[in-house]
Amino acid sequence: VQLQASGGGLVQAGGSLRLSCTVSMSIFNSAKMGWYRQAPGKQRELVADVSLTGRTTYADSVKGRFTISRENNKNTLHLEMHNLNPDDTAVYFCHADRIVLGTHSDYWGRGTQVTVSS
């Protein structure tokens, strides 16, 4: 398995969760990493991503509540989620956009369910 996500679960509104994604070294060291989510009946959307240089972007809906980070010595991507609300309920996916010699390759992990109760 090249991307393995963990950390989802059930939490009450206002609570926090931390998602982690362990990535094979060859991919992690050459990829922009991100978290996407897909709620029932909706399209998959970008939650946050972080470049190889550490530059981050966030969806407007999670700014100020979520923090994405790379733990380079462990080839691990994290997503700290605070002040969760029911609209955050979705399956969260870890994604790698690997760039080698200008060619992009996409890698997806199996999703992890996050459920926020009101």
C-alpha cells in the first residue's frame, strides 16, 4: 500500500480529530500532498494541500480550523481538524501529486470516514 490513511472517526460538533497518512518514501519525497473529502451525493473536493517546500493551501470552508503538515522524517502527512461541524462529515482521502521530470502522477489512499454529530 503506497498511501495509508488513518485517524477518522465519530466526533461531536466542536470536537477535534487528527488524520494521518503514511506514504511510501519514493512518492512522499517527490510529491505535493493533499487531503480531499467527499460527502454523500457530492463531488470530491480539495480540503488542503502542502507542497514540497511547505506551501499550504486550504479550502475556504476549513481555513482557521484545519492545519495540514508534512512529517518528512516519517513520510507522513497530517491533517489537524478543530471546531468540527456536521458539514465536515465526509470520507477523507490522502492524495499525492508526484512530479518527476515534469510529469505528474496521481496517487490516492483509501478513504477514512469522518462523522461529526450535531
